[in-house]
Amino acid sequence: MLDVAKIKAISLDLDDTLWPIWPTIERAEKALHSWLTHNAPMAAALFSSPGALREIRDHMADSRPELKHDLSTLRRESIRLALYRAGEDPLLADEAFRVFFAERQRVTLFDDAGPALDFLAARFPLVSVSNGNADLAVVGLAPLFAASISAREFGVGKPDPRIFHAAAGAVDVPPESVLHVGDDATLDVLGALNAGMQAVWLNRSDTMWPHELQPHITVAHLGELCDLLR
């Protein structure tokens, strides 16, 4: 059970916790393809589907495992490889990535996320903990967060306990005083539990819990969490 009295700070996942990620990625990939159509038509023709570009990205991930926690560099180098394979100028990759990245930051919050963030930020220091490459300053949520920890900058990602400990350290509280909230049963919940935190599983899709170790509480939306903390 959740021990509310122990909570001194809250850490939150971003993608699929505060906003749905795949509509955002699909829109960013469409913007990228549109840019390629005008600036690198051979690449646009050769890699005309998001699936083809994802195949390139998967190939890059396999060949450059050191980039697994740096999704921005992984994406940019995937675009560079696509340009090279199509016989286009690989130097266009930097500008192409900027187009993709700008659109990737145009997220649409879940309906419950904005009110919940306002409520939580008024009561606890908030820290984002993400394996993704969202920029809270660009998204517009940075004023609500005391700190932001990304796998890209920290060097390791969830579920490694070290990134959770870094989140606790960023707001100067011990891990056992942090409540972590996230949608991923393994990356978020098990990661936080193994780091000594309390953990909330945000289960928006009513899926079955897959592990023996249990979260402290499961909620279907962030409003339920706010009700528990009132």
C-alpha cells in the first residue's frame, strides 16, 4: 500500500504517461518525410514509409549500441544513413533532424495530465525521468519541474536504479522518499521499486500486471493519484 506520509518528492515518466508518444512520433516522421521530399527527393522516394525509416533506425541501433540511451543522436545518424543509401548528401542530416525534433516536441497532453501536474507541483518537487528525448522547456512544462533527468544526459536509462537515484538526488531527498509514476511496468515500476522508491503504475489501457513484484498502487488516470494525495 502507498505510504503517503513518506512522500517528499515525485518523479514522473514523460512519454505515454503525460502524453501519447506514437501519434507524436508519427507526426514528426511525416514532417521529416515532407522535408526530404523537397530537399532530398531520392531519400524520400527510397524511404517513403515510416516503417522503412524505422528499419534504418533499428539497423543503426544494432550497429551503434553505444547510442541506445541517446535517441536524438540515434535518429540523426539514422537519417544520415538513409541519405547515404539514397545517394543524397549525408550532411543534410542535421537540418533534417531539426525538422523531426521540432515536431517531436509538439506533444498533446492526456486530458488528466495538465490538472494533475498543477496539483502535484503545488505540493511536491517534481522530477522527470525519461529514456526519451522530449525537452520540457520546449514542450512548455519546465516551470512545473524542479529537475529533469534524461537517459541521454545521464548515460544510463530506466530501469537502471542509478537514474532513479539521480532523480532523488536532484531534489535532495533519499530514494525512499520519492514516489515514481509511470506507465511502463518494467522500466518505470520495477525500476523504481528496485531503486528503493514507492511506485505508481499508471495503467491507462487496463492491461494485466506482468510481474511478481507489485506496485504500491495502480491508477487508471492521474486524477486518481491526486485524489489519493489530497
